[in-house]
Amino acid sequence: GRLLSAQESKGEGEGVMEKEEERYLMRLAVNQQGIVSYKQGTEFGFTSSFFKRRVETGAWLRLHTGVYKVSGSPPTLEQREIAALLAAGDDAVLSHQTVARHHRLRYSEAEHRA
């Protein structure tokens, strides 16, 4: 599936208290295999000190600049792909073998070189 924006993860008519905002951010992380970006967090109003605290306490692991993994979630290939997409920016896409795997298609590099 596609990555959700912070607004899509929040839904409409829900509260804006920080604890609720943190729940929305964690919901987004769950929807993204335990991965969340600094940019997404700032859409919820979180600051760099929030992210710094999460890393310092071991709650989150920094994977790339501005991309974090919730500690305790088992590492997966999908997490690496989501983290790479978030690190690369809004115009990033998956392609070739990665997309074929997501759609359960067979992909042969040799067939595509000809």
C-alpha cells in the first residue's frame, strides 16, 4: 500500500492534545511497518527534541537522516523499503524487482536487458 500522510492517519474530528497526537504518530508508524519520518512527525507538531528523546531513550532507532524505526519491531525488507522511500523524499518510488515482488510477479533481470 501507499504511505499515509499525517492528516490521513489522524482522521477527522479527533482531539489535538499531545498524547493523542503521539497516538496518531504511532498509528502512522504501525501502518508503515514501524517506520516514521521527522517530516511526518512535524505534521503532528512534534519538534526535533521529541525525536532526540525517543532515540536517546532507545524507543526509536535512527535509520536515515530524518527516518526512524520503532524499537522492538522486527526488522523486515518492507521496513527498509519504506525507510528508503521516506529518506529519498516525496517523489521517490519503488521500481523493478521491488515492485514486481510487491505484486507477486516474477522478474528476471536478464529478460529486461535485451
